[in-house]
Amino acid sequence: MYLKNSKIIVIKIGSSLLIDNKKKIRNKWLFEFSKDIKNLLNKNKKIIIVSSGAIAMGCKKLNLSKKNLKLEKSQAVASVGQIELMNLFNKNFIKNKINISQILLTLEDTEQRRRALNAKRTFENLFGLGFVPIVNENDSTATTEIKYGDNDRLASRVAQISGADVLILLSDVDGLYTKNPKLNKSAELIKEIKNIDKNIENIATKSIGEHGTGGMKTKIDAAKICQLSGCKMVIANGLPLRPVKKIINENNCTWFLPKISKLDARKKWIISSISPKGELIIDEGAKDALKKGKSLLAAGIKKVIGKFNKGDHIKIIDKNYKECARGLSSFSSFEIEKIMGHHSNEIEKLLGYISKSEVVHKDDMVEL
């Protein structure tokens, strides 16, 4: 029901959905899943897939067991598995004329503003090109300190960065039950959760399969991130064929509803605790444009105060030194000093390379 009005949807696939417990690749499942994706694309939805499975695919290729695999070796196994994984997706998705791309992310890529901003722009450009991004954790370079360890949290961060309306976590169970359904026949499925309290956290039991590393607890952690990002999240059973169609038709799953709107979450993210690194003084024309919800262009900038990098949090000030907005800069202070007062079509010539046309994009700005 919540998918109908969603524009951007992130779908996370666990390793156990791609490879069964006999270590056989579930080609038929992936092909049927690609029909789900095609159906969503036909409804003008923008789709991002977050997939586990690189290490599992590498283990299969190299005939190794994932159990007791040391970090250093798992990184090498992942680099072998990444190619196998993307070939698997491409082989099945191309049958439904779906173009895919690969994005490798680490924890730092999603939690540092500058890198998160770059990732967001990459998603937007891929959508514009008609491609479905497939995100994997960069297992071949990630260390113990920066690894997600499971892709539920990675998926929630991707949903946060991309401004997704819904995150679908495809699991091996229908959702969150009042008790462990594998041990208790009296367990009931919880259909909707607005507040994650201690009772909900206590219900979440950890279960680990041979290929998967996450359990229900990691999904609850992902839901917390989504709730504060203005994004709905659903835990649903991914094992049947056409799992997304099943969610739409049967809704036999657990929905987590956000605590704030996407717009409020974005504003909170931009204005949050990080102190501004610099200031831009703008003219009246630019100020009027901001009031109409437009982006800040170089032509309207009169002065740069402070030194800052691309992606840094900055103040936007009018000629009377009154703060009128805050945002994330698409350029460094050094670059803005070169292009301020000039039209956007002159930026490439002034900098010597192709760059964005907006100094602060409207999606990365909060008017005060």
C-alpha cells in the first residue's frame, strides 16, 4: 500500500536469497525478481538495489567455506565474488531490458557529508540515464573498523542518502513476530510499528545462516535510521518468487513508519550539529530566487568568507549580513572565488574542467 505513492525505492537482497543452503545459485528467483523491478520501473519508480553476496559468490567460485574465513582472505574472496555477483545480475536483468550499474560503498562514504553528497549525485545521474544502481559494501577494501558487517544498515544509509520513500528489506521471514516463529507456533506477525521501544527490541532475535551475517536486530537498527530519515521501511519474506508483487498484493509483512517527514529529516541533517565552515554573501536577486525555492548560482554571489571544501556546510548571507539560508556547497571556497558573479555557462571555462551549475543545490539547502 505504501509503495504506490513512493518515487524512490531501495530494495535490499540478502545472500540467502541468491544462494540456497546447498550453495546453488537461485537463478530462477533472480530472473523473477527482475520482473518485479521492471514492473516498478514501468510505473516510473526509481530503484536502488543493495545486494549482499560478494563473499558468498567468491566462496562458491573458489570452493571455500565462508565459516572461519579471516578478514584479509575475505577481502580477496570478495574481489573475486564482485564480478561473479554483477555478472549474475546482468545475465538475469538484461532479459527484461534492465540496465544496471555497480556502486561500491564503505561506511565512510555514507557518513561523511562530502562523500554522501557525491553518492547522492551519482544515484541521481544514474536514474537520469535509465540505470538501476546495485550497491555492494566494498568488502575488498573495508577493514574491521569501517565495515558494516551486514547490509541492512548499509541499505538504510543508502535510503537516507538517496532520499528514498521506502526501504524494502527482503528476509527469510515475513516480518517481525511477537515471538520467534521458528520456535513458537503462537507467534503473531506485527503488521505496523510506529515506535521502536524496548519491547520491540527484545523481540528481535539474532539468527545467522551460513551465507548471511545479519539477524532481526540489524533490521531494527536499520528501521531506526529510516524513521529519522523520513523513510518507510518494510521487512518482508524474499524467498517466494516475485516478492515485491507479493508485498503489493498481500501486504503480509512488517512496516516501520517514519517519525518525521523527508523534508524535515533533510533540514535536520543540514542544520544539525556540524558548525558552518564558511559564508557566502549574495545579492538581492539571488535572495529572491532562494525564496522561490531555487538553487544558488554563481552569478548571485558577491563575496566568499572562510575556507571550505566541496560538500561542506555553509551559511548564505544577504548584503545586510542577515543569514537567509544554510546548505551544502557543491564547490570549494577557492573555486567559488573564481566563478562568483559569472553565469553558469562560464564555469567550465573559468575552472578548466566540467562541474555542476549550482553552487548550492536547492535539495541541499534550507531557507531560514
